[in-house]
Amino acid sequence: KAGVTQTPRYLIKTRGQQVTLSCSPISGHRSVSWYQQTPGQGLQFLFEYFSETQRNKGNFPGRFSGRQFSNSRSEMNVSTLELGDSALYLCASSELDLYYEQYFGPGTRLTVT
Amino acid sequence: QQQVKQSPQSLIVQKGGISIINCAYENTAFDYFPWYQQFPGKGPALLIAIRPDVSEKKEGRFTISFNKSAKQFSLHIMDSQPGDSATYFCAAIGQGGSEKLVFGKGTKLTVNP
């Protein structure tokens, strides 16, 4: 099976803009989670989607949002970008009954200038 | 509040040596403890995992030791190789996916030839 894919891989945005990142899970995986990785804070959970519904949410401001489509593909959006949003954004997918085995994509490196 | 504490932050070992990374948790609802390995430019990859009803799990050169009463677990890498040089993250997650996957801060392992 193909792994988790994320697009784009690299992105440079200006403060105040918004950005949309995309994630395609492993075929058959219906749960998709998003994480933010920074040198200072490490890996932090953003949110998790299953069957187009957000099941769990981390402690991030409302500027961070996401959605999942019927084919399990997911997008996350960050509005009104801040310099501190510069990070590697990782998507992970898992099977419903194996929620704990999460498979990560390569990430999208977002730089906010 | 950091739910999973990981140490050391960095570790340098010689080829053939044993690498040991320690983690401690507080939330007794956690019931699955995975370790992830991350190489530069890549997403984390699931390496090995353990449930609290098992005190030790071994897969090749990688062993997890688990101490439920102390709420601690550790990763041992036997016969460490330069190719093991990566950042290692311990993590924890609770039942039914209701608890989000929480990560330690990571340990950067360097194995010198």
C-alpha cells in the first residue's frame, strides 16, 4: 500500500495570510490526525477526524481548523498566519480498530515570514 | 502540562554500544505506549510499541521495558549502529482513541562509527 501523502511538501507564506494543507491517508484508513512539530514544543496534537467528523481536538486556537472528506482525505487550514505558526505539519492515518498504530506522512514544512 | 517526560534530550553512543532512552507518564488512562523513530526530513515512523500488561517487548535489536507501578518505560537499542542515528520519540495514548496521542520531547541519538 502507498503511504500517507501530504501536499505541498514546502510552503512559504506571509504573516496574515491563510494556508491549506492536504493529506491523503493510507488506503483503507479512515482516521486522520494532524500534528504540529516545532523544535521548542515538539510534536503537538492538533485534531483527529473519522468519517468526516472531528473526534478529538488539541489545544490550538480557532485559527487552526480541518475537515475530512468522504474518501478520508483531509485538509487543515490555518487562517491569519503568525510567525509562530512556522512548523512541520504532520498528518497520520490509522485503521478504526487500530487507532493506536498511526502512520505518519512526510509532513508539510510551513514557513511564515 | 507535559504528560510524557522523556530523557535524555540527546545521546551519543559508540557503534556496538547500548542506547537507552527513558520516559515517564502520569495519566493512568494510557494503555498503549509506542516509540517512533524520525530521520531528518521524514515523518515519524512507528518502531515498536507495548501495552501495560507486558513488562518487556523485544523486536530485533529494539527492546521496550515497562514498569507500570513506576509509570515508566524505556527503549533499549542493542548493538547500536550509525544507521540508528535519528530522533526517537516515546508516546502514549488511551483507550478507544478518546485520549490523543501525546509525545515526549524527543531524544536525538548519534551513533559514532
